[in-house]
Amino acid sequence: MITKVYIVRLKKRMNKREASALFRGRLAQLLAQSRMTQSAFAESLGIDRSALSQLLTGPDPRLPRAETLLAIAAQFQVSADWLLGLSEDTGTVTQTLDSVETEAALDSESRTAMERWHQEATGQKMRYVPAHLPDLMRTPEVIAFQAQQSEQERRRLHAQTQRRLRLSRAPEADIEMCMPLQSFEIFAAGCGVWRGLPAAVRQKQLDYIAQTVDELYPSFRMYLFDGRKRFAPPMTLFGYHRAAVYAGEVYLLIRSKRLIRDLAQGFDGHIRAAEVHAHEAADWVRSLRAA
């Protein structure tokens, strides 16, 4: 465990300016590799942008606080020794920080944790299994139905949908979505959680999904598998650096590269077993409207 004693021992072993220079270089390396803005990078570590600037370019040599060092190590799966120049081996950390993050944790822009992770993963391949329907393709009527007469929730879901759609339209977007084809069939029939949603609203939603899938293809590719043969929990894989599994009221955040690779391989298996492939998806959804 990293403690203040650890930092004190480090300072005794090496010149403070030298230690600070090594740390700054490695922090800058992580920033460049992350492809984040300084604001997003600082936010991912739970520090202010000004604090990050001090660590990177401040006039006085400065080493991070123990909790900041641990946050950096956990976020980027490197060892504290590597960050502080005590080792050339990046290593991995065994500590888990914020392994569960809740949907209710909103930032100053009313973004959920999931939306922040989407923004931070811009330019990386995204793999996505939605819980019901693709979040970025919900019509206002479906959003209102899901909000259950809560105006605040309706506004939040609408803003969330628009932000995710904008991210999916970005030139660098590379998104694969996979889900059971039965989820669409249940929606088209107005069964299960969709009971009570008028047929005209369901038809309009199906048209919008088909139109959006056509618009975004090939940077957004939707695959549908037979849910009687396979199961995939609702989840999102943000490149190979982070995964979030939806567990009702919370997201289980996974940073283990080994586990993320396992989830990615499982996701690729769903694609290989797909009954409806990406180039067929829009027409297949349209066919449900006439069923």
C-alpha cells in the first residue's frame, strides 16, 4: 500500500528535483498516450486541471500526494515505482479504486460516469451491449415513457441520448453494438417493459433506429444474435483500458486488462454467431414494423 511514509522514503533516496523531473516525464507520457485533453485527464484522476498543471509544469519541483499517485497508478495500470522513476518496469497495480460507480454520480455538466468514460475513450474502439434499446437512438416519446412521468428524468435521458449520438457521429468513432434480436421483437410487439407504449410510437422508434443505423454505418455496426442460444450482460468496453457492466442501479467498473480481454473475446464471439449482421441490421429492424 502506498502511504506518506513511502513518499518520505523516496525523497531520502533521491534528489527532490530529480524525482520530480522523472515523475513529470512519466506523467506527460501517460497524458500523451491517453489522447485526452488536460481537463479530461485531470477529471479521470479526481484532481483539478490546475493541480495537474502544477505536477506537469509548475515552477517548483513537486511530487504528488499519495492518493493522487495511487489514482494515477490505478487509472493507467502502472506501478508507483515506475511513475516515480524507481523502476523501468511499468508493472501493474493490484489496488482497485472505485470498482463500482453509480449512474447517479453526475458531474457539473450532468453527465453520468458512463458518459464521461465514453468521452475519455474517443478514438478507441467501443463495444456495446445495451440493456433494452440502443441508448443513442431513443425517440422523445420512448424517453418520456421510460422516464415514468418524471420531467427531470425525461430531460436527463434526452440530454444523455443526444450526447451519445454526437459521440457516435464523430469522425473518429468506431463502435460495435451487439444484442439479442428478441429485444427488438419484444419492443415491436409491445410486450414486457414496453407494455402500454402505443403501436404508433413503437413504429416511429423502429423507423428511427433503422434510419440512424443506416446513417452511422460503417463507423457504427449493429449485430443481433439469438438470445435463446447466447447471453450477454449489458456492458460497454472502452477500448482495452476500461469496461463497465450494468448491474441495475450501478455499473461494475473493470480495469483489469486480462478481464477486459476476456470480455472482448466474448463479445467477438457474439458477433461471429450473429443471426443479423451489420449490413443487414437496418433492413431487419424495418421488417419488424410491418410484422
